[in-house]
Amino acid sequence: MLDLKFIRENPDLIRDALRKRNTEAPLEELLECDRRWRAILTELQSLRGKQKMFSREIGRLKKEGKDASELISQMRSVSQKVRGLEDEERELKKRIEDLLLAIPNIPHETVPVGKDERDNVVVREWGEKPQFDFEPKPHWELAVIHDIVDFERAAKLAGSNFVMFKGLGAKLERALINFMLELHTTKHGYTEIFSPPLLVNRRTMTGTGQLPKLEEDMYRCEVDDLFLIPTAEVPVTNIFAGEII
């Protein structure tokens, strides 16, 4: 999430970033809410100063046995206005927090501008593309030929676009997982995390950007207000959230 102060000081930069991303976001509403919110904070500070002044003067007049009814009336009027502004300030602050979550990050200056994947630019290539003297088969056909996946039974269990690895396919999947874990924990200094929570709270989902944007597409346990994670990235990314390490 972008910092509000940064957005406030660089609105044109954010507008340009939204244009490059071909994205609509409530930037203008955010800026207007921010202006109103800061104006209310300034007004509240002034009114609270008046409250303190009235309180001192009322105390002094009462101590001297003088009539303080006029100041008390003014004090009540100011206090009523303060309560109204405090309610508005809380509502604006909550609205600003929601709007901030809808403003996407700024793309890096090296990212090419384009409307869709057809405007993608090849940055670099590695290795040489193999040349075949026959028509190569796609990986999903090869997987079926070698009997290492089962599309039909996966579809029976969950519908289309699901797959089950079996036999050597399951072994290959497990071997790749073990290879990745061994490589990164022994060579790159990572710590292995096994079985993080599969259900997480709103704060965690918000921390990785799934909420509030994708809430309608998430699987949610209504009783506990917990969400089924889409990937391990969600709990792992949030392990140290809010901590100073």
C-alpha cells in the first residue's frame, strides 16, 4: 500500500502510473477526502484549544464568584461541534484507509507501457530453442501418454481445469519440492516453514492485497470470518508483519 503522504505530495506521478497500468482507481476521491480530513484535524485542534481556554476561564470566574453562564453556553456549543467533527474525522479516516487499498503500486520505470499482453516486450532470452524434426507435443499430452497425471478423475472430484499427479508424476512433483527446499535452505539462507495456517484472518489477506479487492472471489468461513488462502504466499508473507526484527 502506498503511503498517503507520498500520494499527497506526488498526485501527478500517481495519475501517470494509473494511466500506464490502464487502471481506474479512486485517486481524486482519496485526495479530496484527505484534504477534508486534514482540514477537520486543524479545526479540531483549534476548537479543543478553545475548550481548554473556556474551561480555565469558567473555573476562574466560579472561583471569583462571578457569573460564568455565558462561557458555559459557548463551551457547550464548541463541545457539540467537536463531537460532530470527531465523528466525521473517524468516518473520513476509515474511508481513506479503504481508498488507499484500491490504489495500486507504481510500476518500475523500466516496465514497458502497453494495453495488454500483446504489447509485452521480450527483455532477455536464455539458452537456445531446440529444433525438432517432428511436431512436438504439448506437456499435457506427454503427461497423459506417460500416465503421470489423471485429468478425468480430477474433473470427477472437482470439475474441469483440475489435475492429479500420480505414480512417477507424484514422485517428480515431490522431488521438485524437495529440491527447491534443500537448495534455498542450504545455499541461500532461507528457513523452512511447514504447514502454515490454511485459513487466515482479514488483516492477513489485506496484507498481501487479496482484500478488499478480491473478497467476492475468496472462500470465506462466515462464522470465524476466516479466508481460505489462495497460495502459501499469504501466510508466509505475513509471518513477520507488524514486527521489528
